[in-house]
Amino acid sequence: MSNTPTRRTTKTKSLSVMDAISSIYKKSKQSGLKPSILRSLKPELKIVSEYISGTEEEGFLFANIATMNLFGEHIDMLDIFRYFDITPFEITPYLKPLNKLVERGVFTKRRQRRRSSEEAMRKYYYSVHGDILDALLNSQPFPARENGVMADQIEVLGKLYDLSNECIQDSLDPDEMFTEMEELLKNNRHFPLISAIRDMEIRETDRAIYIYVVWKSMNGSILIDIDDPINSFLKVPSMKIKYLQEIYNGENKLIKHNLVEYNQGRFFNDIELSVTDKTRDLLESHGITLLKPKNKSNTIKPENITSKQLFYEKEENEQIDKVLSMMEPSKYTDLMSRLESKGLPQNLNILLFGAPGTGKTETVLQLAKLSGREIIKVDISQSKSMWFGESEKLVKKIFKDYESISKNCKLAPILLFNEADAILATRKNNTSSSVAQTENAIQNILLEELENFKGIFIATTNLAENLDKAFDRRFLFKVRFNKPSVASRAAIWRTKIPSLKKAEATKVAERFELTGGQIDNVVRKAEIEFVLNGKKITVEKIIEFCLQESVLQSKSVRIGFGQAS
């Protein structure tokens, strides 16, 4: 008798955790959970309970459910009843240790959506966390489980997002999601960012929406559709409508606290959110930089624009003067009021088109300078975002930003789409191409935004003959920029190089049909020549530089969209 304990001790020490779990699983099948089964498994349960730092009952449940999981199964209560051959009443003593394992983060408990007569028994399924199963399979120590404490703040945010996504996928009901989120936030409040999010004076629904938007933004999204989250987090239809109404009216605390901003589409429930600078600053102060950079640098103040004298042909000059006159503050205000009273679009949408170097962009700068208006300049290459599928959202955000900036400007700013050939061109017929689909989608969004636009919109393009017909009626004024005449070229030469005599300027203008941009190139070369050699520019040197520009000009050919020269 005295040797028996010694033999048991030796046997216990020789068993691995995997051996112990395997033995428990085999002996437990159809056991009826009789007390004798736990007594017969004492050595194995000691090993497993020590491995997970739990009780024998917890070790027993862990061993069986972990093994079932390794078979690729999600375990629900009906599976447990059948495996142990017990009634629902006989599981009662094990509910406390089962819930304890869930609380410790050893098991996950998720709601299932099955329509059957057994639905009540299959309401939840249980599974062991993947990192614990990996540790078991690799004979590693049990992963640290400190009541849901994560390794870093990004892991916490990722886990919070996963909870919201499970709710959206209908595998976790909202109340459970909110409870688990609060527990996760509480257990990880030692991270300053997590503490800041937890301490925000907002409702649990707002917090879940906010975390969802933040995580999507961290992954490169610009505007985040919140239709799915709202439908999932708020199950009562009237609550959904109320929540949308709060956002629409700016009464929602996420909007009031300037944590997010919204962009409304054509329908009431078509609302997308984006993070504000306040949220960006909060994340950046805790070491998280969002992928989408701020766009404030694209605003050009009128006082920062250098005044320049521009030369136009007669027809161009008349149209530009008319546009400038309409931008004069009192006339602009009167015009918008009259348009509104007649139910007409309250905007000045202007297209400047013509050959490169004819002064389209510089004209916009001078219009802004003379009218005292800011320019919000859009680099069209940004509209084709590096994150595929975000381009359309970026276009919508450009107009939303314009609206927001306009509210803080004394005068309506100019929204400039510079070199807009790529998105104003005739739409692609090859809609099977993903690129064509994206470009067509961008155009559809732009057309929609221009239809309801309030303000001053100017687009410049080199190839107006390729303008999509749908854009034609969106532009109130279309100004063609022709290459300057001999007289205009001579005037430009004399303005740029005052040392030139009138006859010399006319001679150069007659010989070389250069645009204003090309003449600027020649003038820059002349300045470089003076800095390097200290020599004043001569007519001979100007002709030499003009010949260089002409060579480049003669080698260029007229091209369409999507081609390169």
C-alpha cells in the first residue's frame, strides 16, 4: 500500500500536458459527469489545472473543449450534453467554472444564429483562444492571461474592432459586445490612449462606433460607412432612426465633441464618418499616425500669391474680366441670392481649357489674388488613391472639406481642380477593367457633387475636346486659352525682359510661336546665365534658348488621355 502513492507520483510527473489532456478527453466520453470520473482523473487533472492555473473542474472543461476545438469544432451546449451523455440539469455544477474560463479569456463565448428546434441549446458556442491552442501544440507554457490584458494599445483597438465586427456578422449580440468592450477597456486602461477612449463622455453605442471608425481610419479608409454598425448595434428600428437623426442634426456627442465628422449622401441613412483633426491629434500624441495625411497644405492664401501681369487675347480677356467681376464680394453675394430665389444652382463652375503653358493655372491664382479669396487646390493624382476603392470617397471628402472651410472663410474660397483631364475625360467603355470602373465611379461622384455644389469651382484641362458630355452643362463658363498672338508674345517678352527693344521683342515673337510658359522657361535660363557668367542677356542668347524650346516643341505630338509623351 505504501508503494502506490509513489508509483502515482512517478506516473504524474511522466505525463505531459498533451498526454493528460488526451487521457481526460478519452475517459470523459459518455461518462455522465459522475463524481467518480473526476476521482479517476486526479493525476491528469492536477497537470492540466496547474498548466492553466485553475481548478480541477476548470482543467476538466479545458481539456475536453480544447480537444474538440482541435478537431475543428465549435462547441455548444448540445455538443457538451451529447458528449458527456447528460441532461441540461447535470451541467449546472460546471456552469461556474465554465464562465470563469470565459472571464479569464481562456474561452471565447459567441452567440450563434441557427434556426432549429434546438436553437435554445445552441445559443452560444465555446472555443479556446488560438494562441493557447498554439502553445499546447508546440509544448509551450500557457500564455499569460491577466484578465484580458493586451500586449499594446494597437492590439486592444484591434480586439475592440473584432468585437464590433462579430456583432455586425451577427455572431455576438449588442449587449454582449458592449459588456466585452467595457471589460477590455477597463482591463487595459493602463494604456493612456485606451484610458482616454474609455473616459470619453459618450454612450456605449457612440464608443463602439468611434472605435470602429478609428480602426478603419488606421487601415487607410477615408470615409467610413456606418450603416452596418448602426443596424447591428441598435436592433430597435426607432433607435436607429433616432441615432441617424442625431448625427444629421449634429446633436450626437461624437459630432459635438468634434471627434468625427460626417458626410451625408443622397439618402437619409447614407451617412459616412471620418476622423477629425482632434482625433488625429489624439492618436498621434499616443504614437499612432493615420495613413491618410492631412490636406490643409493645399490651401493657398491670397496674400501669399505673387501679383503677375497676364496677357490675353480679346475674347479671353472679356471672359476673364466677367468672371473677376462676378467674384467681387458684393456682386457674388447678390448673384447667389438671385440664383437661390429662382431655384437655380448657387455656384460659379468654370472650366479653363487650352494648350499647356497658356496661363490657365496662373489665371486662377490671379483671380484669387484680385478677389481676396483662398484657393483649395486639389492634386488630381490624389483622387486616384493608393488604397483601391477609396478614390470615390476621397472625392466626396474634398467637397465636404470645402464646405467646412467655407463656413470659416469671410469670402467663399475657390475649389481648384488643376490639370483635371484624367477625371473630366470621356468615360471608359471597357467597364470590365477595374481602373475604368474606378475612373467612371469618380466621375459619377464628381457630377453629383457639382450638381449640388455651392461656391466657386474651377477646373483646368489641356484637352477639352475629350470632355465628357455630362460635364458640359455643369460649367457655367468655359474659357478657351489660345496660344498668344504675335502682339501678345511681344508684350510678354518686353514685360519679362525689359531690356529688349520693341523691335527685338517683335522679331523674337514673330520667329518663335511660344506659349507664356515656354517664354518663362527662356527667361529662367537667361537668369541662370547671368548668375553663372555675370553677362546680361542678349537677343542672340534669347534666340538660342528659344531654339532649344522649339526643338522640344517640334518633337511633341498631340496625345489623348491615358497616353504618355
